[in-house]
Amino acid sequence: LVLHPLIGEGGSVARYSGLGAVAVCMALEKLGLHPEIKWPNDVLIGQRKVSGILAEATWMGEQLESIVVGIGVNMSPEAVPASELIDFPATCVEEELKKPVSRLDFLVEILRALLYWRSNLSKDEFLTAWESRLAFCGERVSVQMGEGKVKNGRDAGLDKDGSLLLQVDDGQVITVQFGEVHLRRVL
């Protein structure tokens, strides 16, 4: 999906991954499932990945031109990669529901939610909807931030721009930006 920024939306570019994730969650909730968002861009059911979202911004100098939001959803068992090919357990919608699902009806629900939240993307209401669906919120997690750098702490929710707030062991709250971040629960 290619989206063009609305007036006053410059500060909320990082929220587009959340937009896709919240939309997928709402579509799954309509089916009676209980999804969660593994920040920044995965949707889980029962601690297993069912969907991934990728948002890429296109810039013309310092002017945001568009955001491409890609959404992948494992609908059937054939869509679930072999466990040795993935670094996080996966599942699919039909396995969770124990029945087939109309892909067209599911897509309509995702688009309906996307359109609703699209017009509210820069509002606190959207951030609340995203944060309320976060997996691991309030729990101790490990964040691999690239280049071998790992931070442990308590998942303290989201900053206004959609970044993760991580309360590290000394009590300080740090902001984790989007990028190569792998979030894991610490047991």
C-alpha cells in the first residue's frame, strides 16, 4: 500500500509500522483471535508470529513523498516457514481458528481498519490503540540493537513517535528507535 502524507503528519512517520500492525490486529480480533504486536512490526498470536509489517519512507530532499506499507499474513499452514528457517516461532490464521478463512473478507477488514486509523495516525488515540496491543509491555525484555549491542530492561511502552521505551536496570528510560531491532522476552 502506498500512502502519501497528510497535512501535519510529518512527525508521525514512524507510526506507519504500527498502523499496519494495528489494522492486522483488528482484522484478527474480528475473527475472535487475540493478537499482540511485537514491537516494532510483527503480529503474534499465542507468542507465535502470524504477520509482519514493513514501512519504507520515500523522501524528496527533506520532504516526505510517500510511505510504502507492506503487510504479510500467514493465512494457511503452507504459508508458515519451516522452524529451522526462522528465528521466532510462527503460526497461521487457519491453524489458530481451525477452519479456512476468506482472504478477500480478511483483506477488507485490514483495509477498513487502515482507513480508519489513517485519518487518526497523528492522534494520541492511535498510540493508545497500538500500545494496548503490545506484547511484552511491562515485562523484562532484551533488545538486540545491531552491531552486537544488546540492552535488557522492562518494556515501558511507546514514545509519542512510536519508538520503544525501555527502562534499563539502573532505572533510566531509554528510547529505542526503529531499525534492526530484535525484541525478546527475558525469562
